[in-house]
Amino acid sequence: MFIGEYQHTVDNKGRVIMPSKFRDELGPSFIMTKGLDNCLFVYPLEEWNIFEKKLRALPLTNRDARAFVRFFFAGATECNLDKQGRVLIPMNLREHAKLSKDSIIIGVGARVELWSREEWDVYNDDDSLSYDNIAERMAELGI
């Protein structure tokens, strides 16, 4: 399980150091794709396969389902860590997440998320993101 928040810098070649606590669980190769809320999602292959099956099960006849599937599959790429624990982030994914220098890497249970520092700050400053209100709505979902 991925947990925690880490600050790292994207170098001028588009590489970022993956936190050492995440490396073993990610494995030798993993999937990085566009994420929601202007971040990137990073999945170990096993978790990606679970997510992929759910995406493939969506009805082809539903326009929103097709768009959702395209969003994740078109942005997906298989990645590896180099000997220093860095991952090269493809340009299209850096552009999607607005990654340039300062980044935040967070553990979110079964996946890792990569955020630009600026986008992470905007997300956390959002007044509509009241954790008390969210908690009440999660109670309706059984959490």
C-alpha cells in the first residue's frame, strides 16, 4: 500500500526520483498515465491490470465510457526506474500535470500520484474541498 507525501524535483531531462518507500512495490516496471485533477497516476502492473479490466468492461456504446477509457489508455506508458531510482516522465504527461520543477509524490493506497507543487497547492486550497463535508458524503458510501 502506498502512503505518504514526498517532495522531489523534476530535472531538466524530465526525470524525477521515486520515493524509496515506493520503489519495491512499484516493481521493475509500472504504468504511468494521465490522472484526474491534473496529476499523474502511477500503478504497479498488477494494479494496472485490475484497473484495465474495469475499463474494458465499460460499455462501448456509452459515449462517456469511451471518453473515460481513451483518457487513461491514450496517456498510459510503461515506465522503469533507472539505477538512481528516477523515472523519465514523457513530455505529454508532464504537460498534462503541468510538471516543470517542484513536484509532490503521494501514496494513495493502490496507486501513486505525481503532482506539480503549484497544482497540489491549488487543489489543497480549494474551498469546496471541505474534508468534513466529504466525510459526510463518504458515510453515504459506507466509509
